[in-house]
Amino acid sequence: MAENVIAGDLADIEWSPDGEEATFVVIKGCKTVGIPEENPEYRDRTSLDSPGRSREWGVGLTDTSELTLSCFYSAALYELAAGYKASGKPVFFRVKLPMMEGQATTGDVFAYKAFVNPSVPSVDHEGDLMTDLKLRPTGLISWTKGS
């Protein structure tokens, strides 16, 4: 199974202000791959009529988890992220995985929108200065299987 492992450094993490194909660019210096997790809510639908005095559940809304992309600091990256934050609009993100066995043209692709909040975390004297892109996803996460 080790031959089926995807190395994170082979993935492209891209963003775009409008989601148009021509405006997606790779996030320079990004060290982490970020695909939000979906967390469905389950609502208690138990009633006095529930069979066998057992709880019954129904699916509610789905929340997507917050995540952080850690990138090497640059003024250009921070300025762009701060501009996205100031716009008050979600940014389009796309994670393109490399091709795997059986895929001839493209790897799998995950896409989502998220609000961006940039920060510069504390570092020790030997650490590299980073920019954390703290993301709050909104809406659906899409997955396109590679071909």
C-alpha cells in the first residue's frame, strides 16, 4: 500500500478571488495542505412512539471545520490575504492532488470557499517567520475524481 501514498508536497494549493479558472494561483510558500472536514449534526428525533424505547436520530445541518494553512512569510502574501479579509467575501480554494495509478490526465481535486484571516504566529529565535491563513469555510466542499 505504500506505493499509493500521496506526498503532501506534491499537491497544489490554489486560491482565487472569484473562482474563475484564469484567476486561480498557487499559494506561494504554503507548507500545509488544507481540506476542511465536514461535521454533520445529528438531531434527536426520539418520541414516545420510538420503537423499543430506543433513541432515534435524524440528520441536521453540516458544519465544516476551520483550518489553518501555514505559509512562509512574505509581504506580498500577507498583503493579498489582508485584502481578502478586508473585502468581507469568501475566497475560492482548490487543492489539486497529483495523479495516482489509473489516472491519465488529472489527479483528484477538492474545492471550497472560505473567509480568510491572516496572522503571524510567534516564533522562537531559530524558527522561520510564517503567515498563518486561518480559514472559515462556507458552503459545500466539492470533490472531483481524477481521470
